[in-house]
Amino acid sequence: MTLKHTFMLSVLVPLLLAACDVTITDGGVNNGGATDPAEPSGDGGSAGHAGDGGSDGGVDPGNTLPAVALTRAQMDVLWDEYWAAQDDSGSSVSTGAGGAELDPNDLFLRVSDLGVSCDSPTVHLSCGGHWQLTLVVPSAYQQVGAYSLDDPMISRYGSMSETGERRSPRLDDCWWGGGSIDQGTLEILAIDASEVRFRVTFDSFADADPSGEYTAPRCP
């Protein structure tokens, strides 16, 4: 994971729609969140590096899980709902560089130590060394195999965000940052219509290390 010290105003949509440099911002925003608040993270706890077991395809969209899998088309719908709930002018944009259409079947593997769900496109990260990771797998790679995170097909849209420890009694007093991922390996161990089992290994990272094995039920 490459660190470049620059300031940024917003990380939500750029992190998911295009590759970008990692940004470290001194001082928390939105109660210490590395992303705008979209849902209460709840207890969450540690996502664990083994996942939560299998899925029968009937996962409850509101359940908080260590990992979930959903398509770009599903993510676009979630972002539209997110911006509508925020009464904001933002919206999903499924176009790449030069206005090229992005593949709606790209697979988003989302993981967080606070847990993720199928009914929100992001996780509110409070101060305390929390993180969320998104890996975007193109259709051609949606099969058992090992893929380098510096492969442009993988690194182009993948991202990670994290927060630091609180530095004072203020709940939002911590650094936070996020950006692209490009050093390590993604191994798809099993994939079917119900779930994706995968292992991610980072060669380098900032503070949090999400390396581990996960089982991601597919969102309905």
C-alpha cells in the first residue's frame, strides 16, 4: 500500500470508481470517519480472518458480516440510495477513463474489521485503528486463481481506508486516510452463485493489515 501525504476533501466515490493515491488527513472528520457516515457500524467487532462461514444465498441485506460480495451494478444502486438519503447531489457513475462504460458485472469484495452489509456501499469508520477494504475483480478473474494486487485490472478500482487511534477525549480527534492498493496477492479459493471464499495478502501496509482469509456471501 503506497502512502503519499496529500490533503483531500472527499474519498468516497473516487476511491470506489477510480484508482487514487493514498491520502492521510490529520484530524478526524464526521466523528473520525474515513468515509462519510452511511450506516451505524454497530458492534461489528473484528471481522476475523476466517469469515463467518457459508451462505445459502439468503443473506439478510441488513446483517453485518466480515465480508460481502456484490456486483458493480448493485453498488451503483446502493450509492444512489446513499446520496438520496443524504439529500446530496451525488450519484453513482459507471464510466471509466474517457467515458468508457464500466462492466456492471465487476465483483466488489468488501471487508472491514467493523463488519460490512449488503444495504450500504460504505462503512462509517470511527477513530481507533479501524479499516475497510474493497477489492474489485473483473469478470475475467472471477475464477479460482491467484492475482497480483498490482495488476491494473485489480488495482484500478480497489481501495482501502483506515483511521488512527484517538489523540484526545474528542471522538473525532484522529488521523484518517485511504487510497489505492497495489502490493500483495488476491487468491480466489472458491467461487459460486452463493459466496466467494478468498485470501488477501499484503506485502506492505500503513498501520492496519487486513491480510487473511474471508468468506463473502453474495448480496441478493
